[in-house]
Amino acid sequence: MPKLRRLGRNFDPKSYEQEILRYWDERKVYEKLRESRIGAKKFHFLDGPPYPSSDTPHPGTVWNKVVKDAVVRFKRGEGYFVLDKPGWDTHGLPIEVMTERALGFSSKKDIETFGIAKFVEQCRELAARNIESMTRHFKEFGVSLDWSSPYVTYEREYIESAWWGIKRIWENGMLYQGERPVHWCPRCETVLSDYEVSESYKELMDPSIYVKFKLVDRPEYILIWTTTPWTLPGNVAVMVHPDEKYVKVRTDSGVLILAEKRLEHVMREAGIKSYEVIEEFQGRSLEGLKYEHPLEDVVDVQRGLREYHMIILSSEYVTMEEGSGCVHSAPGHGKEDFEVCSRYGLPVKSPVDERGLFTAEAGKYAGLNVREANNLIIRDLEERGALVAKGTVVHKYPVCWRCDTPLIIRATKQWFIRISDIREKLLSESDKVKWVPRWGGERRFRDWLLGVEDWIISRQRYWGIPIPIWTCDKCGKIEVIGSSRELEAKSGVKLEDLHRPWVDEVSIKCDSCGGTMRRIPDIMDVWYDSGISFFASLGYPYKTDSLNEIFPVDFITEGHDQVRGWFFSLLRMGVLLFGRAPYRSVLMHGFMLDEKGREMHKRLGNYVPPQEIVKRFGRDCFRAFVLTKVPWQDLRFSWKGMEEVSRKLNIIWNVYVFATTYIGDRDIKDLDPSDVRDPINKWLISRLNTTMKNFREAMEEYNLHVASNEIINFLVEDVSHLYLRVSRKKIRSKDEATSSEWISVLYYVLRNAIPYLSVVTPFLAEKIYLDAFMMNGDPESVNFLTLPEPNLLMIDEELESLMDIVRGIISSSGQARSSVGLKRRQPLRRMVISSEDPLVKKAVENFSEVIMMEANLREVEFGDPPKDGKWVEGSFNGGKIYLSLEIGEEELLEGLSRELIRRIQLMRKELGLTLGVERIEVYIQGDEEIRKAVDSFYDDITWNSDADLIQIVSGPEEVSEFSLGKEWEIDGRRVVIWVRKI
């Protein structure tokens, strides 16, 4: 077998990572890799498409892509052909709002004056520019997706698939138009769905008022409470709870009716100190009572509602937690109000336009912004004697998820997809999905599905997939178009671009009445865009009509906010169009936070640009940092945490430096496990195969943190911190059989670890592979290597357990030393290990050499506790240890030699000299004890320092020139050491 090449000693990821990126690009590594996997078993990964609303991705988005890359790399390593298209979700408000800001626009009127066509082109250009920039950043972090062929939601093929889907939904009777109150952004002038609103709230201060409505033909008032006075012009009814106790109360403001449970609170809020309860009754007895609206004289629409104003019942939406227990109901401004008022056949009024201004129906308030009209409405109520109390309340209020404008609720006509009819199917299909963690599906997702409502798919904007619905302006006939070819056949117009405004200009002759059919002006909800990605990304049904190509998606992952977003949208579309869930497995990951646990934002000054991460620590360090953390928990970014990971990667690098240094000039024999005799080597082989087994099992379960920690900890803890300490002398042993075995084992272990390491830190693994381990006939990149199968016959669980016992003994030894102030480098004469557990005895028999080296001992024995004095005691799981405190001259001198070796090695490092490569001469000036230490342990010092000469001198005049000299303090002694490279 050819010899290993030596790795350079300096660990500098910032330099070699850029070199590796160029290598991958120049050699077309990923393109060749995909080609090599054609025809292999398929793994379908679907990328949750990010918005390209910025030219630089958030570090949390980079984390997301690294998680995906690790899974993709693992599956390629298993031999799969991975469907690995990245995606881009390009339509909707994120891009529109950024474009508006760039153009200085503040309303839809500005867009229409500018020209819809020019505006749409600007949106497309912004999206395309940011896609290019963000792609570059993702590739910088080694994200190995098919960047040459992403799916982009604004492309024609994608829109064709979207049209096909909406036509099929129409044909299945699931698409309809209806009027109901919806969340509305007055700045963007469009509707928003519940899930767009669900996590977008701000703390706002609003009025808090109690208003009395006079009952018809009665000297009594029903007392309502509201924080939205602007909805009073749309009032139709008052809701009370049928089963709660209500009271009539005589006050200076008249006889008021309110819930008994709210009485004391309301009286206190209103400042009413003197009151008398004159009657108690159930809420249901109030049903049907009529009342007079206090603003009827100034609000035109209220005069038309006079005959409807009545008290109605609701046990679902009237609570005793706030207000008066009497709920003002404006069905045009509240979903619960709409639902209950609809049961009573009450009309729906919403005198508010698209910009959040009152319409002419609002009379005196026409033209006013609804929220700005609050104070005027309160003043008018006060003037009419209807205001019982006023104050303010700070509460969470929904705002637009993109422009932060406070939302309003107003009744509008929208297009809906019927979802409530398939709720049970959604639940049953979700139950078939593998959720990681399990509670993500069992709790969060299932709870969300239980409350789903019909889906508002229409949006009153410009940059998006146009809804392909044409309506006849004469007879009202509706036609849904499923493709551009169908549209061309019906209209005679061939469109190059299916976006607005070009598609708006295409009309169709109605085949029922001969009238003209025109497209409705709305575009699709962007969640429809991303929800169809499982088939639209592949061009179904026009580019491919094979369901086997699109089903099933094996794996998706996004943040936990996507429970209500993309995860739900995919499932919804899968069930609507194909009757099944489109994905098999979902990994839900957390958010990237700062060190204090706050979300990262540029406006907070806690945002860390990805390029700064690369500059300070490199790409692999970030990858290992995020991949070793529990993915479904929020992750706090920490520079200190990055430093810790960097140290581990440096250790791994040095493991391979050691191997290539000490076995690089040796012939390496193929390992035959049956020939391995040393229990330490058997243990390491077992640990490797256990690590490979555990890594694979963890990745199959999408426990990426377990897998990543397995390979990193194996190389750091097992190989570096334990095995290499013992192996160095063995590898350089003059006994050929011994050195040959240790060389073969070390090579076997490190060579097999590289492909696993490449899943987590691909740059580091590639650098090691290319510079040291790639030999004639090997693939040109670590990416082409398949993950070695673990050999279960090489796993010896008992042997691994024995080493765990040994580690416990070593740890106990260190604690015992510390308790009496003994340094670890000070050799001790003897340790006695006492235990009744036969495994402890077996551990000592097999690994006494490890115990002696790691605990710095000359003798280890298993037996009864010593009976004489001068011992320090320690405990471990399974027994006790006893360290002899007797330090003779030999132990003292050996301790000094260890201190000298440590200083010489530090000076070698300062000179940039590599152990096993450059040889040195060493000159030492010190006292008599130092001289004795050198004389007694000369061979040990030279061997561990790679020195050809160790010479005691009385001063610098005896030192050869070109030497580095340094003064040290060792156990209170002044020692000067000079080192010179030969």
C-alpha cells in the first residue's frame, strides 16, 4: 500500500476552506457526484424555499441549510441518488414591500401610477439578484444542493403547476367565493390569513371604554366593553352568556345590566363607589331584547340597523375573564361576532374601505382612519351620555407580518378553499408522518389542525401567481383555467409571462351568453406557492405526469414556526389534490438566538453576519457548532461556543497530523481484525465500529446532534485524548510486529472516520483526504466515498465497558491528586484499585498500561485497601482507588523530566517545528536536580522531544548559535532552555 503524505502542522481553516471551494468548483465535484448516483435508489429531499428578500442570509437560515446539507451528504454517503433541488419562494409581500421602499412608495396608488408592469419587473429583478447573492453564501458554507437547477416560484413552469392545482380544486368543488370578516392590512391593502397573523403581534396601547346601550321601552342599559371604539359604527348586536348570572345595578349612570362575576371589577374601573344590585337572573333571559345605538344620529348605517339591534346568546365567545360579560358584536369586524350573528340571521356591515378609512356609510366619520377616529368616537359617546368609563389598555395586537402596520378586521369578498371538510383526513395523514421530535406532530401540529378553517387564497396585490379565474361580466359564469395552453386555446392569446398585468389583459368569450370573461384581479396567497412545491418543483403534471416521481418526499425540515406555515401548507395541498400527506419525515428545528436568548435582528444590534463567522472561525466551525446542538431547540449563538468547537476541530486536525507524521514513512499493511492482539487496539476498533453504527442510527432518526457528537467525540476523546497517548511509543517500537499492528489499526480507524467526518465538517475532511489519504486509484474527492459499513463482529461491548471503568479510575485519580495538591505531571509510585466487581478487575488486567500512562503511575495493582499510612483515597463507580503519596528521588526526577519535556515541546511549537519531522538540539541550564533528571531520563526526553542532543550547560556561551532561548520556572527552580533546529 502507498505511504501517507504528511499534513502541515498549522490548522488554518480560513485558508484551506477557500481552497477546497475552488477545488470543488473547478473539478465539478457535485455535478459528477450526481451523475454517478443516477440509477441508484432514490432519496427525495424537498427544500423549504426561503424568501430572497435580502442579499445576505440570516445565520439561522444558514443553520437551516447546513442541517439539510448534513442529511443530503449522509444519504449520498449511503449510496442514494438524492433529489436535492434548492428552492426559492419569491412572490408576495416580502419582495413587494422592499421594492416599494426602494421606490419610495407608501400605497397601492403609487404602484398603479408607476405602472404595474414596471413594478412587477422590479420585484422580479430584486428576487433574482438576491437569489444569486444568497446562493453564493450558502455554497460558501458547503451546502451541496443542486444550485444549477433550483425551483423558483416565479418561473413559468411553476405557475403552470399552480394553475393546474387550483383548477383541480375547483373541479372537486372545494373552491368558492364568500364574504366574511378577515384580517386586513390597510397599508398593503390586502387580506391576510390566520396563520400569517398567528405569530405577528406587538404590544400596543388602545382605548378601554365601557358604553351603555339603552334598552327599547325600558329604563335600563346593557353595558358593553370594547378596546376598539372604531368598530361601534358596525355594531349589530350584544352577546351575553346564556348560563352565567347577570345583574341589574342601580348607579348614578342609570340601571346597568352586566355579568355578576364582573360587577366589582367594572364598578372599580368606572369609579362607581355607590351602587345597588336590584335584580339577578340568567343571561338567557336577556335574549331578544332590543336596544338603541348611541351613535345612530351620526352614523348613517346605524339608522338602517335599528330593527336588528338585539341581545343574543353565545356560550363560546362570552367569558367572565374581562369586560362586563356583555360583548359588543360587529359581524363585519369580528370572526366570532360573524359566526354568532349569522345564526340569528343578522346583517353584516363593515363601513371601512381598503385603506382603513371609514366609508360614507359611517356618516360623520367618513374619510377618517379608523384607529385615528377612536378619540372622536369616544368624545361623541361622552357627549351623548353613553360613556360610563374610559381608560387605556396595553395588549398584544396583530400587525402585518411584513410592514408592521396594525391590522384591522373588515368584511370582504374573498376566494376560499374548503378545508374544514377535510380536517379529519388531515389529522389521519399527519398521524402517518414521522415527526422529529415526536411532540412536534403529536402536540403542536395536531393542535393546529384541530382548529383549521377554510383557506383564504386571494390577495389584493400584484407580485404573485395570478388566480386563474375568469368571470363573465354579463351572466356571471365562472371558469378556472388550468394552463397557459388552455388559456391560449380559449382566448387566442399566447402569453410569454403569466404574471400581472399581462394576464389581466387576456379576455375570453363566454360560451354561455357570448359576454366577455375577465380575470379577477387577485393573486394567490404565497403559502399556496410553497404548498405546491412537492409537485410544482418537478413540473408536475406538464413536465412529468408520474406520481411515483413526486411521492413520497422522504424528508423536510424547517423552523418550528412552519408548523402553521409550510408544514401545514404542504399537507393541505397533498390531501386536497392527492388525498395523502406528501412527506414521510419532518424535522422541526429551532430559531437562532443571540447569547441572551433574543432573536437576532439588525435593528437590535445583535445580528451576526455569516461573512463575519467565516472570517473569525471558518465554515466548518459554524457547521459543527450548529450540528452538535439539539436541532429542535432554539440555539443561542455564542463566540465562546465557537471557540470551543474550533479547539475540537484543531484537535482532530492534530490527530491526523500525528498519524501522517509518525506512520507517513511506513508501509501500512491491510488490517486483519483477527490478527489484532493488543486489547487497546481491539478497543479502538470496537469504538470505531460502534461510532459508525451509532452515527448511522442517529442520522436515520434525524438526530443530527447525536450523530455529529459521535464522530467528533470519537476522534477527540477516544483517539486523541486516550489512544494516541499510548500509541506513540508503540508505533515507533523496534519490534516490527508491535509497530505494524498499531500502524495498521491507526490507519484503519482514521481512514474509515473520514467519510463520516465529511458529513459534519466537509472542508476539514476533504483537506485531510486530498493532502494525506487520497492514493492512486482513489476518487478525486471525499464526497465520492461511501460511508463504510460498521462491522458488528468487531464491536466488543464488554471491552468498551471496561474502558469506561478505566476512565472512571483515571478521573478519580485526578480528583485525588487535586485534593492533596499534586500535579498530574508528577509521577507516583503506586495505585491500588479495590472493588468487588469482577469487571473492574478485568478492566485493570486489560488496560493497566492505560491507567499507568494517564494517571502517571509506575505500578497499578488490583487488591485490598492498603493498611499502612501515607495514601490518598478516591472513588469511582464500582470501587475505590488508593494512591501512594510516597515520592522518592526517582519519582521526583521523572516529574522534573516531564516538566522539561513540556517546555521543550512548547518551544518547538513556537519555532513552528513538527514532531516527527524536524530534529532539534536542546541545551539546558539548571540546578543539580535538573541535571540529575536529564541524566536519569535522557532517552525519554530526547524521544518525546525529537531531539538528537540534550546537553547541560553552565551559561549561554556554551550554546550553539541560532538557538531560541527561554527562561522557565519549574517547581521554584530557575531553568533556561535553548532549542536549535538541526
